[in-house]
Amino acid sequence: MEKILCLDNLMLAYTKAFRGKQHREEVIRYSEDIWQKLDELRDGLSEGTFEIGRYHYFWITDPKLRKICAASFDERVMHHAVMNVCHDIFERQLIETTYATRKGKGQYKALERAFKAMRHFRFVAKCDFRKYFDSVCHQTLKNSLARIIKDADVLLLMYKIIDSYETEKGRGLPIGNLTSQYFANFYLSGMDHYVKEVLKVKKYVRYMDDFLVFGMNKCEVRRTVEAIDEYAKENLELTLKPVVYNNVLQGTSFLGYRLYPHKIMLNGRSKKRFVQKYMVYNKLLSEGLWSETNYQRHIIPLMAFVEKSNAKGLEKNCASVL
């Protein structure tokens, strides 16, 4: 907790929370009196009086309908302050082939690892959990955190963050919180170790709750997934969605793409989303509703997503319509 409350750490947390939000009224007000605000945050955390759970809710479709939970700006600073210090503790719990919320990892690294595996195995199972963030059990998560966090004040703060939101009694993490990303990724770390160390699965790639299991034999892959499903039900109170088993030559969906042994394509929903966003972004720019800077901030990650696939011609097709 002493490291979290260090003024240098709080200023770093503010800098991270500030990125991309500098034009919002709430952020402007906070920034105008930054030293006073950081002192108040430090005092509130030190005394245990800092209020958690002042959320603003909204819905997005990306591609599924999701309820996003936006914390107040001072809470965002607090989340960054906690994870600046605790990142390495969470990192030590994770196996090599899990890719969310990790430095040097991420979505595209997971995609590359899965693409490589498609060329070395015959069968693949595509798995994810039903309503994952909504289903995380608070008590199970708290028990797991207590095994790795030994500072009682930090642990209590994490418990307050967890208890500030629920979809039903004792369940759920808010999509949108930085801490939720860490908690949700860590929640499955025990399952990761079970897969690699008990089941001895040779190739397994996970990004948050989306994961692929590879094998040379379909029955072997199916038995592995059934064991994972049983583990998740008994230890995490989670249920898998219907699993898709494929020969790698048929391809498999993963993180918005369709992977084959020798090519990566956008899946159907990703193509549709790309076309819609590309058209909207260019329309906003041409009508003067977006500045060039704002346009670039949105279009660059969109194009990076396409460039990972064999669908680069989509941009030309969209441009011809504009």
C-alpha cells in the first residue's frame, strides 16, 4: 500500500488515466487542481474512506451487445495506481500462452501463436465461457487473491472494488475497469496451470476467456475439453458455451479472425464491422465533424486489425463506394 500511495506512483496513474480522455469536462476539472486531487486520493485510500462504485453505464455492440461500466475519473486513477504496483504479482501467476493484459503479449501475439499451431496440429477446439464477466464468482476470486496479495490493506481495497458491482448476488465484474481486466484474466490462471501441468496439453492458447485447444486426435481434444469444462464448473462456477471442434483444414474462429494453416481471414462479423466503421469514419471526416487527428486515432487501429489478415482489399472496396 505504501508503494501505491507514493506520490510518484499516483502521478503516473493520473498520466495513464488521462491519455485519450483529456477533452472530457471531468478530466479537465481534475487536472486543474491535480495536486489537491492526488492528495485527496492518497488520504482517502490511506484512511479507507475513498468511495468506490460511482459508475456510469452505457451499451455498445462490438460485436455482441455489452454493458460497459465507466468509473469516475478519480477511480480510474486509483485503478491505475493499484495495478502499477501489483502488475508483476499477477504476471507471476500466468503461464506463457495466455495473452490478455500483459506487456509484450496482447491480441495479435495470441493470434500469431494460434496461427503457428494451426500448421502443427490436426484438430482444434474453439472454447469460451457463457457470460464470462457476468459469471465471475466474487468469493472464489477473493480466495484466489488472498493467496497472492499479502498486504491486508491492498487486499481489502481489492475486495471493495469487487463488491462495488454485481450482476446477481456475489457475481460479476464490470466491463470497463482496468482492475476487471486483471481480475478476469487471473481468475482463469488456475485453469491454465491445470491444462498444462495436469492434463499435459501440448498446445493451448488463451486470450481472456477465449481459448483454443490443439491436438493430433479429435477424441483426445474432446476429452481434454471435457476435463476443462468439469474443472471450470467445480472450481470456478463457469460453464462453457457449445464447443466447436474442427479439423484445422476447416479453419477456426479466434479473436475476430478465421484461422487456417496457411492464411488468416477476417470472420464474417469482423468484415461487416470493418465496412461499417470505415464508412462512418470517412463520412465524419469528409463532413468536417472529425478533425484529421481524431480520424487517425480511430482509423489506424481499424486498419491494423485488417492488416493481420488476408483481407487487405477491403479498404479499396470501401474506398470505391465513398
